[in-house]
Amino acid sequence: LRVFEGHSARVLSVAWSPDGGRAVSGAADNTVRLWDVETGGCLRVLEGHSASVLSVAWSPDGRRAVSGADDRTARLWDVETGGCSRVLEGHSACVWSVAWSPDGRRAVSGANDNTVRLWDVETGGCSRVLEGHSDSVWSVAWSPDGRRAVSGAADKTARLWDVETGRCLRVIEGHFASVLSVAWSPDGRRAVSGAEDHTVRLWDVETGR
């Protein structure tokens, strides 16, 4: 239907806007690009990262985007103006994955420093550091109700977190290699993970089975 051209290096992450009219991409050329999905045209180039952009996500209201990069930061963007509204600093290694909370008030990031961080998107402050993984955190996702997060890591596990307390609710074990991607089911009762062991696993988040 469309080929979106403009990045000068490999594209590492893409996401749809909530209204379906736009897409966002992050690439190894250190930029984020906004695209009109009807025309394929680039609406805006978001510049500020000093290394490869590894992950991008839209805010629920469609007015902002968040990106995580190899420069150890995440950035919040105003998609209408292209301006960077906040630089989220605190990770000590590259930020592999970012996601918005369903209410749009927080963001979550997972990084090569083995931690997950929760951010207040209005202030840019880190509200909580979630520790427990023993290797790089590759992927993070919010639950649909906004009360939990799930992370997947190179330690072969996924973890469920209570985002209010920072407590690890459950360690999900079964993969035999790095967990590279995680996501929630729409009803919040299950999670899915994909790993370097060539398998996808579905999990009951209440039991960890």
C-alpha cells in the first residue's frame, strides 16, 4: 500500500497513532519520523537523540510520542510541533523499549542496565525504578487497566510489576533464551512473550502458568 522512505539507516521500531491516520518510526539514523499513512509523506522529522532510536510509542491521546535510544535517554515529543518536551534521563545504558500508560500520565522504559523505569510525563521525573532482572530488559508493556507492567529480558524471564508499589508480582519462567518481546491481552488476563528460543508463549498472569 505504501513505502515510507526517508530514513538513512535501518528502521528499528514503528507504531500507529491512536486515530490510525499517522505512523511513527525510529531508526539508526538517530531520528524519529512521523508519517501520513494515506499519502506516505513524511510529516515531521524529530531530531535530538545522539544515537540509534530503538523504540517508539504514541500517547493515548495522539498528541505526543515517546522514543527510547542508544544514547541512554528517552524523549517525549509534541507531534504537532516536532519539539522535544522532555528528556527522560536516568538509565545507565541504552533504552530498548518504551510504552505509554493507558491514562497517558506515565511512561515505562526498559534498558540494557537491567532495570525498568516509570516516568511522570508531565515533569520528566523518574517515579520508580523496578529492579529484579539480572540482564538487559528488551521489552516492556502496560496492562490495559494501567495497574501493572510486564517486562521481558535477556535473563530468559518475564516479570509482572505492580506499578504503584514497584513490587514484582510474578516471575514468569519457561523460555530457554532471551525474551525479546512482550504484550498484554486486551482483557488484561494474559500476556504473550516471544523469545530467542524460537517460541511464543501465552501466560496466565494470575498464576504465572
